[in-house]
Amino acid sequence: MNLTATLIFALIFVSVTVLGFFAARWRAGDLTQLHEWGLGGRRFGTFVTWFLLGGDLYTAYTFIAVPALIYGGGAIGFFAVPYTILVYPILYLVFPRLWTEARRSGHVTAADFVAARFANRWLGLAVSLTGLLATMPYIALQLVGMAVVIGALGFQATGLAGDIPLIIAFIILAAFTYTSGLRAPAMIAVVKDVLIYITVFAAIIAVPAALGGMSHVFSAVPAAKLLLPVPPAASLGSYSAYATLALGSAIALFLYPHSVTAILSSSSAAVIRRNAAILPAYSFVLGLLALLGFMAVAMGLGTRPEFAAGFARFGTNYAVPALFLAVFPSWFVGIAFAAIAIGALVPAAIMSIAAANIFTRNIWRAFLHPACTDAEEAGIAKLVSLAVKIGALFFIIFLPQQYAIQLQLLGGVWIIQTAPAVMLGLFCRWLNGWALLIGWAVGIGWGTAMAASLAFKAAVYPLTLFGTVVPGYAAFYALVLNLVVSAALSLLFALSGRRATALTGEG
Amino acid sequence: MKAPEDTPSGGRTRLRWLLLAPFAAMLDVGSYNRIEPALAGIPFFYWYQLLWILVAAAIIFLVYHREREGHRESDGGGP
């Protein structure tokens, strides 16, 4: 075990825990109200929202998985960069409006808005269930990120004993989320982001220096991995795959419950617009991080005997931890690994709060106990946030990691199907709630079928259009069908409704 | 009570169309899938996309700056 690194890691982790509990007193509010516990009282200004959204969207798993994808697959993994570029014009144009609607009507979730706008609680339920299903595996993935760094610290025990550090970390997470609500991840996000920035800039300076410059990094990478393969005849090949992966992921990102929660917790629509301009700072860090994947290739980490066990256990996800172990002194490894582990705590906390908000507001209160008081509502939400995290923990400990990754892939296919109701719903009043519900079902059905045909292993489906193969992100294709169905049925319902009122003479 | 977005022109500018530029640039993958010209040893494919992070952020900042006046009154409290 790496003692210095483990000590520094533990020290930072403990300090952050204290901070999490202390957060309950920060800008204190009545934590028995759902919007106080679950949205931090809608009081976060530009900078807190920047840290919160940054900590929320650029998760530990992102920091492990994006470089891992580059390390294993080369250029295609870089789609994370155009993805995070396209996300912000969408944020700027669409989501300040969601904030305004939510503030005006006291909405806490996207499903609240959808159910109210279309006066259709079943559509609200569909959006709620999609959000819950998409969030659960995402929380489990954060544990994967944390498990990788804990493993890299040198905890070699197998079986349940090997999971003890992970279990401790999650008990801590559950406790401070329960007491402090969204204030805890907001405060911790500041620490996490500072640590991540320090780590990434240190790596991006130290590694090329050790290798003799960036040109040595790229010249060590096999030519086939350096660029996307040029599409063969009668196919758009990797180009359409890369473009639709970026666009589809960008559309999906702010539909995730944890994104909506962070957006609605800001103090004004202007805070969201301002953040659309300053959040790309994180994208830049992510872009640099992605290049660490190539640096791991250039250093030949995969063939070094000291990392063989790690790569065997965690696959390409071990690339970044191995790189840090190879270039940093142990005390800095402790800081870097702590940054990644805390980077898992922040989104996991926000995700569990978002899931709790949805369950309580849109399922418990809307369908099961309409008479419950506001204090009961907040109490249920706290309990649900615990249940969600315990579920994620069991998932990771008792099921193969691959399940979480495959379910998260499906989660992307599903969550994007709420785009017509949530995003277009903000602008188009002519859409019909039932039409959107049918479109949603069709999109979920076809998207899942495409994923199943790929054995849930890949997201890129080879669609054939007029004799040309157009490989593309299954979620994106399913969304297009969903949009066509939603719009066509809305028009049809409007026309038949007009005819019906004309016939009965009520119009 | 009306949000700024509910009025046809309030806060919006024609500069908004610039927000489409990142989509046009990034979705035309064939236009940047090449090595040369490399910059400080980094192939074009990589530095070009990294550069677009900054360009897109600058565009959003510009649009935000222009539209700020129109939004200021009705956005409600907060800094």
C-alpha cells in the first residue's frame, strides 16, 4: 500500500466530510421544506452555481472514463469535447426559461413542469420514471470511479473486505446529504474543483516534460488511433457516429435530474446564462484530461509490470491512476486521487437528491399521498436519498461493473426521450400531452431495441438510409423518431379535436 | 407577470444566430479530421476542437453581454 498517498487522501477526505456536515448552517434555511433541502433554497449565485454545475457534470467517472476511452480507442473518445462545446448554447437558449417557469410555479423537478404545462400527470410520471431509471446507474458509475482510485492506492484485498473503503465513503456521503441537502455538495464542489484544476494542470505540464514535449506524445501513438478512420464508400462511417454522439449527448445532458436540480437551485435566470459562458472552462480541462489517455499510451504504462494487476482488474479505466502513480510523488498522488474520489461524492450526492426530489414530488405526492404536508414531503425525500445510495452501493458490490456501464448507456438513450416534453414544451404550446407520451414510448422502445441489437455493448447503431449506412448514436435516432411521432400526433389530435367541437357545436 | 422570453423581442438579439456556429463547425467532422497543420506537436484534430471550446464560450459571452440589458428588469433577485 502507498502509505503517504493514502494518508493525504484520508486527510482530505475527512476535512471534506466535516465541511459537508457544516454546510447545513450555510445560508441556513428551513430544511424541512423540499425546496430548501433539495434545491438549497434557490439561492445559489453565479460562482456557487459554477462550482456546483462543474462538480455535477464533470464527474469522477468522466475524469476516469474519457481518458480511458482515448487510451483504448483513440480519436473517437475525443467526442467528449464537441459534446461539451454544444451543451452550452443549448443551456443558454433553453434552460433559463425552465428556471423562470419553475420559480413562478414552485416546480422542483422537470416532471413538475411537464405535468403542469400539458395538464397531463401521466406524461409527468413518464418523465419522472425516465429520470429515476437514468440516474440510478449513473450513481453506481460514480462508485466505479471511486473504486478505481481506492484500488490504485494499493488496497489489494478481494471480496467484501476490499469494498470496505468504498462502503465507508458512502456512509459518509449518505449522512451529510441527509442532514445538509444540496448545500453539502455545493460547498464540497468548491474544494473538489480546485483540487481537480491543480491536478490536471500539474499532469499536463509534468507528463509532456517527462516525455520531451507534446510532439513525442503524439508520435508515440499508433497512426490508426490518432484520427477517425475515413468512411468507406456508401457509408458515413465514423464521421456521423462522432457527430451524433456529440450532439445527442449534448441534448441529453441537461435533461438528467441532477442537471435540472443544479439549474433550479440558482438564484436567477441570469445566473444560468452567465454560467453558459463560464462553464466551458471545465470543458477545456476535460479536453486536456482526455489527452492524458494518449500520454498513458506514450509512456507505455500498459506494458509495465507494476501496473499489470491494476489494468487486469480495472481495464482501461486504470490508465489515469497509473499515469499519476508513474509521474507524481506519492504526496501529490494522494491529492490527485482525493480530487477524483471527492469528484465522485459531489455528483453522487446531487444525483441522489435529484432522484429523491422526483420520487417524493412526482410519485409519492402526485400519485400516492396527495394530502402529505410540506414537512412530510421533505422527510420522505431525505429517506429516499438514503435508499437510492444504498441501492447503488449494493449494485456495485454484488453485480459485475459491466452492468452499471451498460445501464448507464441505456440511461442516455432513455433520458433524451424527455427532450420533446421538457425542452420543446418550454416553447411550443401546440404540442399535445398524449402525443408526447406516445412519442416518448416509441422513442424508448426503438432506442432500447437498437441498444439490444448491439448487445448493450455499444451506443452507435448502423442505420441504413436510402442505401447509405449512417452509423449514429442510437439515442439520437430514437429522439428523431420520437419528435416526428409527437409532432404528427399533436397536429392530428388538434385537427380531430377541432372537428369534434365543430360537430357538437361547442366551438 | 411576464418573463422576458414571453415578449417577442425582449432581451433577444440577432446575435443569437451566432450560437449555431459551434454546431456547424463541430458537426462537420470531415472538415477537421486531419493531422496537419499541427500546433506545437498537437495534431489539428485535437487543437482545433480545443480552440472551439474557447470560441464557443466567447460567442455565448458576447450574446449574454448584448442581451443583459433586456433581461435585467424581469429576471428577479440574485446577483
